[in-house]
Amino acid sequence: MTVGRFLLATILAAVVLLVLWAWQLLRPSPPIRLSRQTTYITAPLADDGLPDYVAYLNDKYGEGVTPENNATVLLVRATGLPDVQGEQRARWFDALGMEPLPEDGEYLTSLFDQAPLERTSNWLVAYWRSQQDGSKPPTSMAGLNEFSQPIDRDMERRREFAAKYRPRGDMPLMRSIPYGEDGEYDWMQATEEVARELHRRAMARPWQSSRLPSMDEWLNENRGYLDKVVEASKKPKMHAPLFSDEQYQGPDLVGVDITIVQDVNDACRVLCARAMNRVAEGRYEEAFEDTMAVHGLARLEGSGPTVVHYLVGLARDGIACELVLALAADEDVSELMLRKALRDVSGLERWKGMADQFDEAERLAALDTALTLYRDPSLSGLGGRKESSTVSRLAASSVDWNFVLSRINGEYDDLADASRNPGDEQRQQKLVENEEARDEAAKMTPGRAAWCAISRQARSAWIANTVLRLMMPASHAALTAEVRANVSLDLATTALALALYRACHGEYPETLDLLVPEIMDDVPVDAFADGPLHYERRGEGYLLYSIGQDRRDDGATNWSTRMRDGEWMSIEDYEAGGTDGDDLVVRVPMPALVIPSLPEGVVLPAVESDGGTSDANAPVSDRID
């Protein structure tokens, strides 16, 4: 063969290979099949003939829901749906079957909104001044709601205060000192920041009305709204329609608006503060009603269609358990009240729905993401910019989307199966290994890029792995959260049993075995240890704890809750730092709420009024009038 013919043959072969490569890269993708193995559902369908997953979940979770049995209706009436405006607002009310509410109406707000924070800020200033001049702390808000914040014109004193100010109390202030736009210390921001921390404390410790009158006044003003929230907790269903965010350029199911979740969360926080107040005031039946309302709302929220709803429900139930612990720690609660509380809390259904969330809603979200790529390969927002660009390029080429969908379904089948057997360590280890393998398979190495360039199967596999890596939840962490919620419930139930034993016998038992069979049928088991909860008498109280998710006994230490060796840590010890254990600890007695104080040597600046600057050391009553 001559050189010319060889070159011609080489060129022709290259052209043929190029055509074949272009054909395998750009040939039409196979049509998507509607089946359990691919799209998982076959109806309802969107206008393009593919599944409408949002409509499917709305139909399923809205079945049998009416305005009369839907907790969401009462919650919206209480909170006013503050974060939904315009046409979307009308759409919400229509879906809920209720009359529209005005956007500018008065509703229950968050404890951390400006109005309640300003009240507590005003009271704090008066309280701090009473500390300075030795007068009686203000026990009501009379004259304080219009009390002006202090403004210090002395820049040097501002800097000195900013450098020294560290509120002291039973919990640390975990935020930095705020400054104004000019870089100088801003008193208004400072007192509001401390008020914010004090509101957090009011949800975690019993407090008397006279000790925190600003909060007491605000709760009384919102009593009617809170009663609606309590009533909502007793409804049999809770359904808020899922609407796709029109501004979100991504999968419909990923971009659904779940704003009502935050509204309910805010309402639960307010109920927690009221329950803690009622415990301190000896109004135990009312406190327990609020406690069970939070438990009820947690379970209603957890029955929602997404894993977000479920995780929020778990978190709220943990907060409700803290309320139970506060009630159980109060020695004045009657035997009759404790028996009722123990019966009702013991009767709460345990959490076991995480596997169902993986099996359906999370699966559908991943499938929806894949179908969105199929519809529009230019979809952005999947991971980093470089990864998004790679996904878009490959999704625009020839891809076997049926393989992608089948692969996603297979992974979620395995996840759901393993999640229903959390005690099977081999399956749990397999989940971890699968997660690591997905992360590795989703990396676009040079070799993998070359293979994707010439193989539709390789492209399909890489897209499936990428969607799975981005959409599949951290299953081990989610399942651990579920176990932790059940352990918290066991701790709360045991605390009530211990309180009942004390009410009957005048003291706490030496061991948990003494609770059986008089009060409990069995000794409580620590789900993290497959053994009994740890318990010991300490002083006039006791120590009760679970070893936590690391399944290691840290000696009743948990830095995040300020517990070390089963004792409450001081602020100084906490700020010094240390190894963070994760034991779930109950220590009785519970410390009282402490109002943050000014550090020694700090003097409040004078109050600026219409007539000039008043004396910072004048009696509180003179400054308020």
C-alpha cells in the first residue's frame, strides 16, 4: 500500500470513529418508562407526561383532611402565615379551605421578634441599674415599655464596656459583643442580644413572673393565640399543602415551600416558655397541658411528607421532654399529677418513621432531581460550579435515564430496608460503605471523564452517583436522631417515675430496680447501650443518663449541655473548654434561671432624656417616671 493510500485509509477510519463517537454521544436518549423500577409512581402526571411528585404527595397526605380536623388551620389563625404574601398567600388559604387573613393583622410572633426583645431589653436596663444602686429589682413592666435605652457619648467608656462585658448566668452567652456601624459599641444591640439569650433561658428553666415580667406580660397578651396552638395540637391531622417555589430553578420537590414549619417552631418555643413559667408558679396542670401540646405538635409535624418534617418533629419532641424533666424535678408536684403525667407520657407513640421517609419522600426528591436534569440539562445549583457544569454537559448528551432512575431506586430500596433494622450492625456498616462508595464514584477523575466521553453507560452511572451523593441523606445521622429522640423520651418517662416514687416514699430510690413493678413494668433500657440507663443517687437528687450516640460512657459528660461528670458546670469552666462528650444527662435538682448580670466594675452610662442626660446612679423609680 502506498503512503497516499495509507493516509487516506487512516483519515477515513478517523472520520468513521469520529462519527461513531459523536453518534454515541449525541444520539437520542431512550424514552423514560413509567414504572415502579424507574419513576416509582405512574400517576399523577405533569403536562409533559412525567410524574408530578408534588401533586402525588399533596394527594396522599391531604386525603381525609378537612378544615375542621386539620391542625394547620388553627396554627395559621394563630400565627397569620407571616412569610407568605400576595398571590401565594391566597393560594395557601384556598388550599386550606379557610377564609383569607389580613397580612397586617395581629398574630402570635416569635420570642425573638423585635417587640418582645425590646420589652425585655428595657426591663434589663432597669434591672441592671437596680443592681448598681442597690434598689429593689423591677417586678413589673409599669413604666418600662417606654423606657429609653441608655446612650453613652463617652467613646472611651464604650470601648471599656465592650472589652469587659460578659453576662454571667446558668448558660453562656454564645454571641460576640455587637458594635454599631461606626465600629463603636451599640447599647441598643447589646441589650437586645442579652434579651435574646434570656429568652432562650426562659424556654429551658422554670422562671417566676416577678423575675421576668417582660416575658410574663407578653405571654399574657398572647394567651388567646397560644390557646389556639394548644387546641391545634389535639387535632387528628396536620397537612400544609406543598407548593413549588416559583423562583426556584430546580427540582419541584426540592424547592417546595415549607414556611409553616418555622411558624409552628416559633409557636412551640412560646409554649415552652409559658410551660416553664407555669411550673415555677405551681400551675402544674396547665404546665403539663402545654407540655403535651408540644409533644402533640411534634408528632403531627413528624407525620408530614418530607424528612425535614420528620426531623423537626424529633427536635420538638426533645424540647417537650425537657419540659417533662422540669415538671418531674419540682418537689411540690402532687402524686396524682405525677401519675397522670407518667400515664400520658408513657402512652406517647415511639418514633419509628424514618425508614418510611427514606422509602418515599426522599426517594421521590432524588428521582425528581434526575427528571429535572432530563427536562433541562442546564439546571444549576447541583454542588459546586465546576460539578454543575459537568452534570449539565453530560445530561445534555445521550444518557440512559431509565438506568439512572433504576439505580436511584435500588439505592433507596437498600436504605429503607436497612433503616427498618437499625439493630443490624452489618446492615448499618453496609450503609456507611455504600455512602463512601457513592462519594468516590461521583468524583470526576481524568480516567472517568475519558470513559464518560465514549460510553453512555458510564455517563449514566456517573449522573446517578452524582444525584445520589447530593440527594441521599446522611442516613446514619438521621437514624441516630430518631434513636436519640426515643432515648430522650425514655429519660423523661423515667424521671417522672422517679418523681412519683419520691412522692410516695419521701425520697428517691437507690436503684431503678425499685421502680419495678410498683411504678414501671420494666427497668428502662438505654437504646444506645442495649443495657439499663445509668442511675445513682446524689445528695438530695439523682443522676440519670444514657451513654449517647458514640456508644461510649463519657461519665455523664456533655459539653454542649454544660454537664461534666454528672454535675452542672460553671460558666468559667465551660468557657475554659474541654473534651465534648455526648451523654444524655438528667441531673436533679435543676438549677434555676439566672438573669445575666453586669460584670464587676462596669457602670451603666447615663440615660438620655428630653431634658438632657440623667444621673446614672439615680434611683430606678426616678428615672422611670
